[in-house]
Amino acid sequence: MNQLTKLEPKVVRENTFSLYLKPKTPSTGIYEGELLLGGGDPKLYEGELSYVPVEAQAPWTVKLKGVEIVTGQITPYNERIFLDTGTNFIVFPISQINKLIDDIAKQASDNAKEKVEIIYHESVKRWTYDCTYR
């Protein structure tokens, strides 16, 4: 990002990026999303954005204070997590992962008014869920 903000004329207006994740489109079966360099697009979200201070850049690490699903219930945490914007996962401390998965499943199920399953795939060591409930 630094090289894009320092060029004249500026290629991007600010040293920020936005990552928008969207559920699979039923008609195509394709997951869609957007990576915007230099800011965000207010048409793609509601409310105010919050910026998260970066604790480390290689890899991108931030402090997770809590988890909130649509219900508005915040489950507090105080953990450093690794965000990998080149993939579709977040690396979370193993000591807290079961609590996190249970909290997300409960809040998502409450919001969806049906059981939302979060499944662990041993072969690839990943948790997944259906983004329809996003």
C-alpha cells in the first residue's frame, strides 16, 4: 500500500483497504467479494466503520476484544489473532477455539432461528459453516 499512496499522482487516496465477504450466489454457486484498496465503499455497509490497530504486519495480527454475531451479544476475548486476507480464514489461539466456535454457533443459531452447524474437517484442519446464515 505504501508504494500506491506515495506515487504522484496518487494511485489510492489513503493507506487502508477493505475486504467485503459475501455468501455464495445461489444461481452460480460462486462466492463473491471485493478487495478495495485505498478505503471503502459506503454503499457496501451500514453504520460506521471501526478501524483496528495492527499489532504486527507480517503476518497481519490484531487484538480481538470480542465476537459479535448479528444478535448484538458480545462474547469478550482478549487474544491476538492472525488475519489472512489472501484466504478465507482467521488463525485463532487453540486455547480459545472451542469456546469461540460454541459462541458463534449459538449466536448464529439464535439469529437464524434454526441450528447453524459449524463443522470441523479433520483432513484439512478447518472449521466451516454455510455463509447463507451470514
